[in-house]
Amino acid sequence: MTVFALSLIMASFVGTIIWIVQTSVKPITQKLFSQTWHYYTSFIPVFFLLGGSAIINRLGPLICSILTDSSTSPPAGKMTEPFIHVLPIEQTASHRSFLNQPFISLSRLENLQEIVLTAILIWAAGTIVFIAVNVKNYRTFKRSILQNSRVCETVDCPVKVIVSSHATTPMVMGLWKPFVVLPDTPLDEKELDMIISHELVHLKRGDLVMKLIILVVNAIHWFNPAAYVLNKQLNTLCELSCDEKVVRDMDMESRRLYGETLLKMLEYGVMKRNVVCTSSLCTPKKNMKRRLVNLMGVKKLNKFIIMMSLVSTISMVGIGGLVASAAESAVPPKIPTDKKPQGRNVYVQMADGTVLYYDKDGNVTEAPEMRKSLTPPDYTTEEVVEIMKQLINDHSSVPYNSSIPIELFIPQHFVDQLPQKYLDEINKTYGLELKKTESFTTEEIVALTKKGIEKNTVPQAYVDALPQKELDAINKTYGWELKKSN
């Protein structure tokens, strides 16, 4: 439950940040790009609100590793093993601890599970109520539209067209069997053709499905005000982009007639209702001026604008990926509180931070070996050199390993055991920056120990080098039993 709640909060946070970025640059993009571009790129925040952060975080390391591997080649005159670029080891815990602090504080709350359960129940109730209200509004609205309606046989249209006295504006309704609704008002042939063209664009683009997706996002994030604003913005951009598509090949006189048709529908239907699974021609007065100005200024896109719009779209997705990565890194490694595959390890963290381990019969037992520090075996210097070379080759041959820092891939006790001249030779040959434990600062060792906990392996050398105070804090926070060897 806690994981689900955190995922929901992260999705809402990342989606909101992307929406804020998009909104802040709109004064510039409105002058350069089409309304269709604005409409479809507005679904980037929708993607992240629906949990796109998880997808980006999984694809990111894979793409980076592929790009790194494809651009890396062994230096001329060097050994045949691949040349490996390594992230700097000088990474302190200050930045991550700043981001982690709210989550660490949350994890130490008393009755955390009860608080999370209550929050999820409130969220679920809000989501159900939101969906129920919108479904009820749609069914009531549809029933009202169909009441005393009649089929229009004179219009040439691939879907059914009806005329309703209760319709205040032309619209498309229905997902499985869509139909066009016309208000019961006189329309000449040109006006009717333009209205039908507009509604058919909605059908061909699948705008009703898009509106349903937006409704789902709004229902999931009913607690987030940005979701409501995004919903309204997308509805407006949907109509603007549809106008743009209809009038793109029209001359100025036809565009003027199209604008007059919009105004005529506005005068007839003074009320606008935003109902799910409907898409109407007429929008409120505050948006009508914008639509009229936009349809008169529609131009054919040139290659430069198309290229700029593509670059901008990729940039927005990239920003979303960065925000998603930063948000994920803020969450500390979770402390297990449920059964694990081995079957004999159930972990429970008490209010004071103490972690108790139980076997399958419910008896208190020792911490599993995977949660203790690793004592290295004894090797000769030559054996250590050969093992390290093999580890480096194995690291470079597997694509996803490029996302794992080399200091975690090569056991630290090997580095500490090697004479300095051998270590310098390996660093020079492979382009590494391996250092002995004695040369690390306390902050660096703390950061490396936390990374080791994430990978379920902590070198004994790090444990021995840590001050007891820091070691006790790590054991209490992460539920491990790291002990010094001396």
C-alpha cells in the first residue's frame, strides 16, 4: 500500500511539474507552433500522470547504456579490454539525504500503515464519486439530447446524424456507436458542410477517446488542482486544433464563413456543458475570440517549424524524464516488511527503528546472511589482478551494467589488497578511478555503503572504515546488522 501511495504522489508531482513547464513557455510556443502541436504535446503531462515515470526510469538506463556502448571503443595501443568510463566516486550523501528526508521522516511515523490505508481509502472514495458524478451527468445529458430527437436523412455522413431540440450546439456523442447531433435551427448547405467536417475531424482523430483518458486522469488525481486546469486546457486545444484542420486548405472567404458559423452557433446556444464522451462545435465566449483569430491565421507548416516542433517535443519528454528520475531518487530503499522468496525471512521494523527477523514458524531468528557485511576470502596479488580484469570485462559485456557504478561492481577488498603500483596500472589501462578505502572521506564511505545496501552487498572494508555512530545510524535506518571485523 505504501508503494502504491508513493507512486501516486510521484505521478501527480511529476505530471504537475511538466504541466507548469509547458504553461510557462506557451507565450513563446503559441507564436511558433500550431494548435495541433499544442494539443498533442499537452498529453505529455497526461502520460506522466498515468505513471509514465516508471516507464521512463526503466527505459532511461537502457538507452544510456546502448548509447555509451555504441560510442565507446578501445584506445589505440592499449590492451584489448574495453575502455570504461566511470562516474566520479566523489559523491557525498548531502544531496540525496536532502531529497530523502521527507520520505525517511514519513517512514518513521507511528501507525504508518494505518495512515496510508486511510489515505488510500479517502482517495478511492473520491475517485469513485468523481467517476459516478460524470457518468450520471453523461447519461442524463444523453437522455435529454435523444428525447424528441429525429434522424436527419438529408445529410451525407458516414455516421448517424440526428437533430435535437435540446442540443445547444453541434456535437459528437458516443464511444462505441458515435453519432453527430445538430441543434434544431435553420442551416444552409455550406454551414452544414462545415459543421459536419468539423465533427468528422473529431471522429477521425479519436478525440472522444482522448477525452475519456483525460477523465480517467482527472478521476485518479481529483485531489490535484492542476488536473482540472489541464482538463479544461485540453478541451479548448481540442477545438482549436480541429478548427485548424478544417480550415487549413480554405481561402480567406471560406474561413470568414466558418467563423460566422461559429458565431451563429454561439448565439443559438448560450450554455456550454463539458460532458464526457462528447465534443461540441461551440465553446464559451471567452474562447470564441481566440478561435476566430486562430482560424484566420492558420498557415501551412514549413520544414523549419516542423523540425523545431519535433525538437521541442523531445525536449519536453526529456524534461519529464529528468523530473521523474529526480523524484524516484528521492525515495530511499524500502525496508522489507513482508515475506520474501526464501520463505524464512519476515522483517518487521519497530517504532524505535529496531528490526526483528522471524522464521517460517514465527520464531525470532538472526538476520539473513544477505543483510550482513561480506568478509573477503584470501587471494594472492596475481589472483586478485586476474579476477579484477575478469570483472571489468564482465561489466562491459552486459549493457545494463553500465548504470552500475564500477566501485560497486569490483569488490573493495580487492582494491585495498592490491599494492599501489598494481592499482595504478589497472586505473591507467582501463580508465578507472579506483581508490583504496583509506583515501575516502567518511561522507563518501557512507554514500558508498548506502549504494551497497541497495545492491544487497556491502564490503567489509567500508564497515571497518565507518565511525561507529554512522554505522549504527545506517543499521537502524535500513534494518541491517553490519559489524566491524575487529
